[in-house]
Amino acid sequence: MEQTTHNLHKKTTIEHIDYKDITRLGAYVNPHARMLNRRRTGFSAKAQRDFANAIKRARFMALLPYIQH
């Protein structure tokens, strides 16, 4: 059972995941505002850590919600 993955780092030439890029981060957050896991995103371990830090920064700066109602 092969699953399609989307890798943010491999598709585009981005060295840094920016916390201010809400549209790109929102693509890897489920409808309940939870981060998707590595299996779903297809990120490497380092990219997933960078992604998690960007999501946390965006939430702290009130650019993304902590939870969806």
C-alpha cells in the first residue's frame, strides 16, 4: 500500500521553513489544528523538527490557532 507524500523541502528549494508563511504551514495541519506526523508529511527528521518549531512559533505569535472549534 503506497502512500503519496508531500515533502516541503524536496518540492521547492527552501532552506528554511518560515513561521510567517501561514499558507504553507496550514497545508500540513489537520482540521483540528494539529500537526501532521512524518508519515503523512514525508519530511525528514530534521525538516519535521523545523516544521514543528515553525508551527509553535506561529501559534505563539497568534498567526495560527492552537485548536479549532
